[in-house]
Amino acid sequence: MDAGDSRIVVTLLGSGTPNPNPQRFGPATLVQAGGLDLLFDAGRGCPIRLAQCGVPLGRVAAVFLTHFHSDHVNGLADVWMSSYIPPAWGGRRSALRLFGPPGTARMAHHLRGAFADDIRIRMADEAVPEEATRIVAQDFAATGGIVFEEAGVRVTAFEVDHGVHIRPAVGFRIDHGGRSVLLSGDTRPHPNVMLHGAGVDLLVHEVCALPAALAGRPIQQAIADHHTSPAEAGAIFAATRPKLAAYTHIVQIAAPGVPPVSLEAIETETRMVYDGKLVFGVDLMRFTITADGVAMDQVA
């Protein structure tokens, strides 16, 4: 995509959870607009998915973080360090830009310290320029606001609720060329999602399903209480009326002897309150947003 293209292309690089799953990598979403490749969260395996999308790591213009849970950031060091390796799949020559809520700059500082030996070795052995090894990190306010505006692409962060101890936590809305997409981040139902999601072309939202047999069990109930149920997500979709709603970060809680709620059952519960277009995201599912609507395919 070039800078004059009015499309937004959204690819789910990872639609999973902390659970190690080769079919569903950790949370990460690629948004391509205005000639920019923007990465939202950097979960486990996202450099592999970027390669499958044909996006060199050195071409990632900026990374945006929703919060600091490990499953959303444990691929960040890989994205950063692999991007400054010289071959074409890396090749970064300038600093990686990183945006996130308070704590992001501290993380970047300590990453650089933790991997100082790799930086030293690559610079000496492979002539990697020092600038390419840098991370330019910018904390934005926990309450959000416009955090990025470049090449006609606007990124707005907004506060969400992932639990009393998981603060800050944000979601993002991306606007370009009259098109829009909202990424909920990890959250319980929050009015900001409906405020910023009203009428968007694509609304990508997390979901968590708790089997009735596990309701009230401390560990499983605590997980569910940090997320959005299918019925709650359906109500959000019904209120915002996106052209297309998509689930990602699909949490299917289970326990020995208690199977997870099926995707079919999650859809049935969602459909009790929402009658619009809905898809269950999978890794490498791609959405192309144009004036004609939202087209969907799968990266080969």
C-alpha cells in the first residue's frame, strides 16, 4: 500500500491468549494505512506472522501497546531486535517507535539494557548502525487521546477496564481516508468502547466464555471477570452497529472434566442481542476496508 491509498487493511497476527497454541499466536494486529505498517500489541510469535504477511520487521513504522500483560508484549523484544538484523526481513536503519500508556518508556529502557550484549555484538560484527538499535518510546496519558497522526492516519487511544489492578489499559481507534477500525484491547464492558466504536467500519473485540459448571470457582471466575462475555459483547455490537464485528483474543475457559464453551455456543449467545455481521477471527485473517465496505480473506 502506498501513501495515497485510502484503504485500511487489518490483519490479525495473533488471535489467542496466554495459552501456548500453535494455531492462535499471542495478541497482535497489523494495521496498514497511508503507506504505514502499524503493529498493535506484540504477542508471542508476531514476527513470524509479519513474515507470512510479507512485511519485513524493519518496515514496521510504530508499535502501540494496550497494556502490559505478558501475552501482549512478549513478542516485542523479538520484533525490535530482529528488525535491526541486516537481511531483507529485518534491515531497520532507524529507531523503532513505541507508543503506550505510562510504563512504556520504562519497559523500552530496560529492554535495551537487558539486551545490551546483542546490540554490542551486532554493531561490531554486522555493522548495524546504533540508531537502528534504539527504541524511541512515548508514554501517553492513561486516559488516552490522539497519540499518533501521520500520513493521514490518526490513532486515538481510550481508557478501558481490564480489572482494578490492571491499569493502565487502553483500546485504540484508527481513522484514515474516511474509514475506521476499533480495537478493544482487553476489557470488561466499558462506555469508551461504545463511544469510540459508534458506526466504525470494523470493530475487533475480545470475548471470554465461562462454562456454567465453572461459574463461581475462584480461578476461572476471576479470569472471566476481567473480560467481556458473549452477551455483553453482543450488546456492544448492537449499540455501535459496525459494518463488521470480529472476535479476537477468544478466551475459552476450561478445567479438567469441564470442556470449553464452543464457538457455536459463543455465537448463539452473541446473537441473542446482536443481528449484524459477525466473524470469529483466526490468525492471518485479513480485513480490507474501502468505500464499498469490509472485505475479508486469509493471508496465504
